[in-house]
Amino acid sequence: MEENTYIPHISKELIQWMPVAAFEGEVIVVDREEQVSEAVAYLRTQEVVGVDTEARPSFQRGIHYPTALVQIASHERCYLFRLTHTGMPQALADLFADPQIRKVGLAFKDDINGLRRRRDFTPANCIDVQSMVARYGILDLGLQKIFAICFGKKISKTQQLTNWENSHLTPEQARYASTDAWATLLIYEDLIAHEPLPDRAVEELKRDEKERMIEHQQQIQDQRLREQGIEPPPHLTPEERKARQAEKRREARKRKRLRQKSNKKQ
């Protein structure tokens, strides 16, 4: 395995200067039922595929639209299944339920739930990249940021809020959709080619991130107070917060032992 050289975070400002990456393989739109079997037959020849979904964007609170598109990519080919035209075919549902084929997504639970509302199935071997990245020292969770951390390139998000229920997909929509599924596949393969961090290192990284967030929130609160002419109160240092948290953990363990001792007597 390669040495782990990932960074925890990357800024949007830095990403803007990066070269653009896009899927350059074959993009096949599946909008008729008779196309489904051939598409699924190809995908079943792959050990792992990248998956993403799209739905018509909603600009009103509480209103959500059903999944309109599911894109499934290998390195060479990406199929765009237009569910508004075909529904959720049984063959496609069976693919997501097949434990022999690894399906990789980002925030995959939401995508799977959207597909299951179209046709229910029991998902198998569906892997969420977001659940993996912390083990490699990456704390950003968005696709664009994770891809930039892994590859030093950016993927465009300009088509994200377009209407995926249009009668025809534009070439820009098709390229965007296929790129997202392909990018997820590349991220997964890049991660597993590297050595994951020890559990202790991951926990330390998460604690440092929590401290960073606390300090950032305190800075915002202090600025608001100063704008009101109020001098902010002194804050605990990170070391003092750690000591207080350690004390709380000791007290919790002590209470637990006392409860256990009391239960044994009863």
C-alpha cells in the first residue's frame, strides 16, 4: 500500500485554481425499457462501480421530488438510467441487491432510500465513501473537496441544480452526471490503495477538529459581543477543556462502578 499523504481539509478558494477533471469515457443514456437489460449485463461484469443519483431540485421547503436519474460508472463507460422514463426496473433493483458487485457512492444512504421509494429492494455491498474518509485523515465530506484532496483537480458542480426531469438531458447534464459517479469510483479506489490511519490517530484528528470548531465558534461569539460594546469573557484553553473532559469521563466511570456495585448487592 502507498503511504497516506491526505490532508484533512481543503479550501474552496484553492479548489478554484485547480485543473478541471471530467469523465471522458462513453456515456449511454438509458431512457427505454428495452435498453435496461444490456446496460445491467455490462455492469454485472464489473467488480466495483461508482453510483450517484439526481432529482429535480426543490426550492420550496418541505417539497421533495423523486429520484429522476441514477448514474452508474466504470472507468470506461457510464450508464444514465432515466427513472422518470423507465421507472425503477427490476433488473436494476437486483443489481443493487447483488452482494457480488460492489456499489460505491457518497452519502449513499440517501441515494439508496430514493431508489427504494421507486422499487423496494434489500441493498447489498453498497459502500459509502463518506464513512471511509476519516480513516484516511480526510475530514471534508463533499464530493468536490474529497476529489480535490485525493487528486489535486476539481469537478464542476454547475449543472447540479438543473431540471433532471426535462424530456432530454443536455450534453452538459450528461457529462456532469457521469463525472460524479466516476469521481466516486476513483476516490474509493484511491483510498483503498493507501494505508489507513491507526484508530488512535483518527480519534486524535477528530478531537483536534472539534477543538478547531469550538475556537471558531468562540471567535464568532466574541466578535458579536464586541460589536455590542461588550468585552468577551475569558475562555478555557484547549488544555483546560481536555482536562475538564477527562475529569467528566472519570466521574462517569465512577458513577457506573457505583451503580454496578449497587445492583450486585440488590
